[in-house]
Amino acid sequence: MRYVAFSPRYGTDRAAYATSSKQLYRSLDGGESWTALGAPLGSPDLYDVAVDSAGHVQVASSAGVWRYTTSAHDIIVNGGFEAEGAWSMPVTPWPAAYSDQVAFDGRRAIRVGIVNGSNERAYSSARQTVTIPADALTATLSVAIYPVSGGSTSVAPSQVFGGGAVCDIGPVCLSGAPESDRQYVLVLRPDNIILEFILRAPSNVQSWQRYDRDLTSYAGETIVIYLGAYNDGVGGWTGMYVDDVSLLVTRPMVGATKVYVPLVLRDHP
């Protein structure tokens, strides 16, 4: 190998790229194994390689710069919560909100549930709908959680939501609500039916915990990533901070396309 570059999310996707004299190679296991991705048209000599956050690999060659569209990219929008938008936060007695009190990475996270203040019987949630490409080779959800709870810590999966569906708005939801606090990260169908429990019981560790889940089986489907907490209004309150949410998808490689870099001329005295 002549030159090596790492994915901006190498810690999660383990993707690295390297050039030989004629070929670009990719590793998805941190360099343990490598797959040849092909040579640009005319097989020019290859030099340096760089990777951007959109999943493009730029390769310098003796015949200019070539761009490979790679398989690894994050389909979650605003997963670091540094911007506004992309997440839906229903209006409830304690709605979720962006917060700069505790952050895993960057300046902000999102807070769901109650982490201080008065205790109320209330749901709190944030959600984002995504579609996993039908040709996805892998799809991995990753989320960092900072849980806070003074409520019960013994919860069976069936106790989180009765009937296997989510309900988090309005008096109808509260009339059938459980009688102890909850924290949960879920994968839903668009009709709110629960597909996966990522986190489902109250915790008060008050430190960042990383959770990962393989969602490759949902390739070609539209799903909802759901972050939530429920307080029963008695005893201690329960909530959590969430940060660094990603859904990394790998897809088949697309060939190299030549990039025409603009030439800048400067006058010299």
C-alpha cells in the first residue's frame, strides 16, 4: 500500500482506504482484510487518498483526481444535535429539547424525560424517520446515552409499552400508562409498532453508555428511530441525554469518476 486514509467515522464503521500503484482498496474491519475496488479509466498511477463525510473517496493520480462513491455513509440527519431540525419532538407536559448541559461530543445533546425540576406524569420523546436503502450490505445503529433516574430499575420488556405499540401524546396514552418510570430507545414501524428495543429499563449510571444494533434486516424499509422517557409522577424523576446518533449504511461500491479541479491563476509582478 502506498497511501492510507480513514473514514471520518472510523471508530464506528471501521472503514479505511488505501492505494497501490494502480488500485484503490477498502477495508471494513479496521485493516484486517482488504478488497480491491478497481482502477480509474486508463489505469493511471495512483497517489494520495482522502475521504469526506459524504462517503466520497478522492484519489490523486497521474491523470488527475478521481472520485469514488463509497458504500459507507450515515443516513441519520443531525445525529449530533448541533443544528436544528430533522428530529420530531411531540408537545407533551415535558417535551424533549436540545440541551448544552451534558454532551458526549460537540456542544449539545438532546434531553428526553425529566432530569431536574418538578415530577409529573408525562411522556417525552424525539423521533426521526429514515429509509434504509434496499441494496444495503450492512446497517448499524449507534447511539450514546447518559441516563438519569430515581425510579424503578426492574422492568420487563412487556411493561414498557402494552400491545407492542408506542403512544406518547394525549390523555388516552396516559390513561393506559405504566405505573413506574421508563427510558427507552426503540426502532419503530411508521405506524408506531415496535420492531426493536435498544434500551428499555431505567438506569441511573449518569455516565455515557454506547449502544449498537444491527438493522441490516430492515434493508428497503422505512423505520423510525425513537428516543423516549416516561415519568409516572411519583418518587424520583427519570430522563436521559442522547448524543451521537448514527445509522451507518454500507452499499455496493460505485466506480471512479474523474473530477475536474478548477485552475486558479495569479498575476505576479
